[in-house]
Amino acid sequence: MLLSRLNDGPEIFFTLQGEGVSAGLPAVFIRAALCNLHCRWCDTDHTWNFEGTPWKHDKDADPAYRKHRKADVTIEVPVAEIVARLSAFPCRRVILTGGEPLLQQEAWLEVISGLRAIDPGYVFEVETNGTRMPTPEFRAAVNQFNVSPKLANSGMEARTRVAPAVLALFAAEPKAWFKFVARGPEDVAEILEFTAEHDIPAGKVLVMPEGRSAAELDRHGLALTGPCMEHGWRFCDRLHVRLWGDKRGV
């Protein structure tokens, strides 16, 4: 399957979950390459912002920034090797992230099956943008879906970033949580409209400040605490950014 490349191998690393309802728990991350979306503030743009693509990114303002050469940032890895790499870590919580993991569901099912053959106690979280429908088999195999619908601040049109049928399935799925990236009042108003339109219960909603540094998180986060308290949402910080900054593999 196609994974994100880190140095000379696949982007697989043991760390703490930095976001969502599992924040703070030890976890092994494995990052899929490829994404069907192109958020302007994405902090994993190496999974999709390849040479020749037309997408814009906030980093374009940096004269040193360049789109990524696909061969340099992706790597094809056999399922058996992925299972061996993941099982070598002293941790049974695995986070399938990306990119968009649901673009490679069949391969992930093989990975999940291989790891559970080693230890049935493996727990799998999937981080998804909520635009791809999980198959019944994939849905049954995963323990937790961290769904992150994209708002207008992502820079994409609604028809690209919103899939009503997929959102309806996840809204009714007990294993799913919804995380929204926000900066201020306009985003809060959009979250209210979005959750009402798609019948997403307030108790399943997490709101996370946009930011790739502690200073940015502080600046945007303070504006979100009041709305979270008012609407019954869970405030979601970015623990890994607090601890390690804007780094990969942590």
C-alpha cells in the first residue's frame, strides 16, 4: 500500500495521540499517502501537494516552499512489512492517518487482520475527512473514527469537502467523533450550521484551534472556549504541537 515517506522509510512512529478524545494516550501512527482534499492550512501537505497539482497552500507565502516530488514523499510498502513494523512497538493502539486513509480500505483491512492475529487486543483509530464511505467490513473492524469535516476556512468549495451520505452514517455511528478546526466567530457560526444540517449531536463535537505553533493555538484557542461551553462542545487542543512544535514523526 502507499504510505507517506519519512527519511528512507514509511512514516510510522510511536508517540502520544495529540488530538481528539484519545489525546494523551500512547499510540503508534501510520500515515497513508494521498488525499482527495487539499486544505490550504494542512500540516501534512506532503501527502497530496505534489509537483504539477494546482492546489494553493498557506506555505506558498514562504519563498523557500516548493511542492513535493511524489517519489520523494511516498513509498509503496507490502502489508506483511507494515504488520511487522507495527507489531514491533510496545503499544496496541494504532492510528491510521493520512492523507485520507479511506482511499485504501482493503489494504488496511489486511493490516488490521494481520495485527489482530498477533494480538486480538489491538485498538484501531482512523482519522478521516468524512468524505469517503467506509465499507461495512472496515466500519466493523475499526474501534474509533475521528471524523474531521472541513469548513470554508479550508479553502475548498462545499461540494468538494461535504459528503452528506457519509456524514449521516458517521453521525449515527457510536464509534465516531467529529473534530472541527476553527479560528473564531465565523467558524463557530459555520459549525453550528453544519452540525444542525447534518444532525451531528453536540456531545460528539470537538473544536480544535487552527495552528502549527503554540502561539497560534493560544491566539485562536481563547476565542473558542466560550462557544464550547455555550454549545456543549469539547475543546480539543493539539498536544503534539505543544510538545514538539511543527515537526513530523512525533
